[in-house]
Amino acid sequence: MKNASPTCPNDSFGREKLRCRFMTLILIFCGLALGFFTVKYFLDLRFFNDESSVVMVADDKSVFGIGQNDEKTLISLIETLMPVAAVVRDENNNVLGSGFLTSNSSFITARHVLENFDQKYFADFGEGLIFELRFEDEKKDLDLVYLDLVGENLPKEFASFSNQEVDLGEEIFSIGYQGGYGNSVVKGVVSGKNRYIEVENSFGQLIVSLSGLLQVDMNVSEGMSGAPVFNMNGEVIGMIVAVSKDDEGVGFIIEL
């Protein structure tokens, strides 16, 4: 007869209990490890996407990309360009339109803003900076007039012009006389090209027919006539010459 080792029910139960505890610890450890690597994966994925966005913005030709820095950049541009824009007034201090500096003494506005040169006109830059305007040249076919600032301590800031083609959907902004206030900023997009319009004065008389204009969608009023239109690099792409009578928020600019 073979000898058999004696068995004890209590020892068997203890071993099963120990085995269950060991398996539980293994499952807990596996769960924690899985959770750790899952969180790490999504954090790495988010970081990678953020880096891609930064590269995409840096490679873009525009100053602007997609991010929270856009607003700060626009505000900085506006603060820099605000001194180049002015309100055009007559000798009775009536507001006629807007305009802007292209050098420290050269000034541009829309020709229809100035009815005649038998009276004096002034460029009001705000904060008491007002200079008389003297006729220099005009291009009636473009509704454009060039003037000189007359006076001392002339502004040192002036606008620069873009040499890039304007794209449909491109973001733009303008500074001029809007809603009864000078130095107002409006923002919009280029919504059309090669538009044809007929410009009338306040009496409904036809002044000039213009073609090849850019259509812009932004909140503009008649007081914005002559105002500069900037791209998001802060460069002038054109000047506002007309506002649609039928559709609010639609204006037309000549490219400069």
C-alpha cells in the first residue's frame, strides 16, 4: 500500500483564499497600468496637435493663424495704425468723410467727399490734431484725390501699401468715421471682385462710374468714404468709395 500524505480542509481553504487575493492584486495592477497608458496616450496626442497648430500658423503668410494670440495681434495693429487715419471736415466743421496719410504730409481721400476746392478742408486726427488740406492731384476715374497737410509738427506715422493679391474671404479692417465717431474700427471680409457701381453725391447726382472694385462685407456707413482698408498684416489694400444703399454691411473699395 502506498503511503498517502494527510490532507487538511482548513489548509486547502487558506490556499484558495491566498490565490484569490493574489489574482485580485494582479487585476488591480493591470487596471492601473492600463489607465496610466491611456491617459498618457491622449495627453501626447493633444500635445502633438498643439505643436502642429503652431507650425501651421508660423508658416502662414498672414500675421494671423488660429489661436488666442490673434486678438492681441489685431489690437496691436490697430493701435499702431490709428494715428494714420483722420476725419475730413469742411471749414464749418461738418464731417464729410474719412482719409489717411501715405507719408508724413501726403493725404488721400475719396474725390466725391470734397465737393469743390473753393472752401477749406481739414484732416482731424483727434486729440486736437487738425491740419488744413491743400489740393495736390486727383484721379476722377478712380474717385481719388491727393492732398497735402499744411502746418507744423506733422504726424510721423503713415500707411504702407500691400503688394500681394487680395483673396476672396480675406479678413480686413478699416479705420474711419462710423456711427458719429471718428477713429472707429470695423472688421469684415472681401466678398467679391470686379464689381461695377455708380457713385452719387448726397443730392443723388451721379459723380462717377467705377469698375474693377472689391466688394467687402463689413459694417460701413457713408462717413467711411475715403477710409483706408487694411489686410491682417496692417498694409493698405484699398480705400472705401461707396456703401450699398440696398444691403446693410456691404461696401466697395478701390485697390491701391
